[in-house]
Amino acid sequence: MIETLVTGATGFVGPHLVAELLARGYRVRALALPTEDTTQIEQEHVTIYRGDVRKPETLIAPFRGVDTVFNLAAAHGLWRAKQEYYDVNVAGAENVCRVALAAGVRRLVHISSWSVYGMGLNGPVREDFPLKPVLDIYAISKADGDRIVQRYIAEDGLPAAIIRPGTMFGPGDRVNFGRMADRLRAGKAIIIGSGRNALPFVYVSDAVQGMMLAGFEGAAVGQAYNISNDHPLTQEQMWHALADEIGAPPPRLRVPYHALYALAFAAELAVRSDHPKRQPLVTRLGVKMFGADNRHVIDKARRELGYVPRVSVRDGVRMAANWYLHRQGSPTKTETKAAAPVGEVA
């Protein structure tokens, strides 16, 4: 039986990937921090290893004898210290590459981010686009980690593939989808600019499908792939779809893009100087993500991996809203099957 390892297994996406690996008959190991709650992934055939990508000595045992590694470990979604982003997203990526190479794994799938390209680039972005992230520590650190994996592929022959997913959402997503729904319910949601810009959302089962294909398709070695949905909703459509599903009024207030960006810059400076542990009300990364037009071409993944988005963003909103309204901690069998018919992933 093929042995697999998932780092960052206790996050939002990790449990969905673990569930799919188990459903496909793979053995699964999960790497979790010593203090992390692993209740959600403590299934009969999941072996929990306690470790940290920042500490390479803790990776030796979980990597030993593994065929395929999925590196989901990342610092994201919170207003953290800059060093933490670097330690996890950059140094952690290098530690994973080095240990994977030493352990002789057949395939490493590194989960990067669409933000490595930059934002608001006036057209659909392909994988050969240069990595020019915006001046945000999360995006910069993910781009640096992406480059490290590329270097290990080119210089050391590491059998790795890089996935650059869109903004993943679905049951269990408290960072993006959950916060959007909270703001709608509180009457605090706004539309940035015209609202006609595309949002690069991808439903979690489609993201997992891309990871699985990268892990087990031979063509993926040495390659990077955009994994997203090429029929995105606009910002305004996304807010209206979500409002409709949770029974809240859609946002009425529109704020000019450049004015909000300037406000975000000021908010970040204020938090850094006065309250370094607090999160600003609005960030420049958030303004660019929701207010700029961000589209990504997935032709390469379609052609080389056979990737096809199975869940429209609109249907994904409906299923994620169902989770949100019931506050479920993990996807149910009903949700998983609805999102992933036979032959697809959850």
C-alpha cells in the first residue's frame, strides 16, 4: 500500500486531502505541531507524527519510507510576526525539500499560492509569468518558498511538483469564507471599486483534485500548475451569492479602490507602531485580493494532468454556506459526495 504524508494536515484544506487519500486506499501520515488539535484527522488509518517544518530533525521519522509528500504547511491568514512567515514558508519549504531528497521520496507536491504572481495584473496569468508578489510578507514568503522548490528541482533533481491554487474555500474555511459571511451578517460588508473584478476562488474539492493529480501523474514532475476555476464570479456576484445563501442583505456601500488601499496602508502602520499583536481592520493584501481583477489560466493543468474544475464557484458558495449555517467542524459525507462525484476528489 502506498504511504503518503501530509504536512499542515490540521488546517482548512488538510482534512479534505486526508479524507480523499484514505478514500483512494492510500496509507496516510499527518504531520502536526506538538500543540495542535488533531481530532479532525484522527481516523483509523491516519498515523499522527508530531513535528515542525521549522525543525528538520523532527521531519526525519515521518518522511522515512514515504512515497508521496504533500506540503501544505504554511503561515497565512493572520497578522503574524514577519519572522514567522519566513520561518515556515521559506525555511520550512527548504527543510521539507532537503529531507524529502534525503529520504528518497517518489514525489513532493508543494502547495504554493496564486499570490506569488502579484495581483491586478490586467489579464489572465499563466505559469510562466514571473513571480512578482505584492509588498506583503505572506505573498513574498510564498514566492520565496516557491523559488526554493524550483531550485531543488533544477539543481538537485528533486521529484517535485508545485501547485499554485486560487483562493480555496469550502466547508471548514473560517479564514476567507467564514469571515466574509460574518461581515455580511454584521452589515459590515462593502464592495471595493466597481465590483466587476474577478475573484480567484476555487472550491476545496477542486483544489484537492489538482493536488492528487500532481502527486500521482507522471507529467507533473518538475512542473508548476495553476489550480483554479476558469469561470470566476465577480466581486459583486460573490457577495450577492453568499448573501442569498445565508439570508443576509448584500452590501450596499461601495468604497473607491484607491481610497481604501490608502486607508489600509495607514491601518497597517498604526497597528505595527501601537499594537503589534493586533490585526488591522483592513490590509493592502485584502484590498488587492478583493478589489483587483485576478484571473489565472488553467490550460496547462487541463492538458498535462487532466484537471477539470467540477464544482462551479456558485455551487461551492451554496455548499460552504450550508456548512457555515450549521457551523460544522468538518465536511460531512453528504457534502463530500455532493462536491465530488465518483472519480473525482473531495
